[in-house]
Amino acid sequence: MRTGSEAHVFADRAAAGRALAQALRGHAFTEPLLVLGLPRGGVAVAYEVAVALDAPLDVLIVRKIALPYDPELAVGAAASGGIVVRDEYAASAGDARFESLRRDALQEIARREQIYRPGRAPLDLHGKTVILVDDGLATGATMLAAVQAARRAGAATIVAAAPVASPQASARVHREADLLVVLQTPADLSAVGQWFERFEQLDDDDVRRLLDSAPHRRAKA
């Protein structure tokens, strides 16, 4: 893991995913294995991980809860299954404001479930090793929500993985996941996009295209 001045910028999410897959190959995971991308950006990283590990790819839908006037600052996060994590900074939002933001996030998660997993049964994680992949962890709130959702869904082992994370986020997620795999933890991470040369915003069609092109999903089509 690179820290501080040793950290470097990734070319794009695909390159970061291939590098992350190399690090994950160093671990012996118990089968069955499932890679879950955290939409939207995490799915592009997770696609490369799933291909490299020859594992099925799906999504665990999460939604950052942020203040409208400061969308980069997460005051919490929500995940499929009704999981909500409230960040320590959420006091600045106030209870009523946070409750409104929480409802909005859960509505968006429900919308994305219909778009990304149409006609599919809820995720069955019982007895599985689950690798949760995001494109970066700034506060760690969304990954924490994903870990809790996977735990509630019965995952046997939960691996949290990202190409880059702040030291604070790494520490928080490390306490919750069974294993944390992060390639670098720059001390000055304020926005994940700063650590990529190309960091285009993905839309719903991009996510669906990645999921539909995953080899294991095509085989089941």
C-alpha cells in the first residue's frame, strides 16, 4: 500500500481495477466468490476485478447522503435493504434535514434497483465471499453502508476493496469488513477524482452496459 508522497494517479477506473485485481489475487478466497460494484463509479472498477478473478459481477446499490450545498461532503450513506449510516459530521445537517435526505437516498436506491437489476431476485449472499468494490473511499460512509448491507444479507466473508482511500476511511472500514484491500492511502485525499487522470461521471446506461457485458452474467442470460 502506498501512502503520502508515494501515492500516484491512476489512468482511469479500468486501470485502477486491473491493479486492484492484482492485489486481490494475493489472497486465497473461499468459494463461492461474488464481486459487487458500488454504483456508479465502483462498477467500472469492479468489472475489471470480476474478469481477472473469473468471478460473477453484480451490484450492491449504495447512495451517499450529502448536503445539497456541499455534495462532496458525505454526512452518511444508505444501501439496499434499508441500511443507513449516519456520519459523525451529520450533526451539521440536523435531524429533520438528515431524515429528509435519508428518504431521498432510499428512493433513489429503489429506482436504481429497478434499472440495474430488472427482474432479478434480491442478492443471495448466504455463505459467499463477497468483494465490495468502489472507485475510492473519501469518508468511507458508502462502503460502511455496503458492508453492513452485505452482513445483513448473510455474506460469510466481506472484503472491502478500492484503489485509493483516505487514512480515516481506511481505518473506519477496516473495523467493519473482514478484509480491507486498498492500493494507496494518500494523506491529502479530499476528492477521489483527484487520483485519476480520467474520471468521467458514469450514468445509468454505463452501469447497465458494464453489467450486461460481464462474462458470468452473459452466460446466465
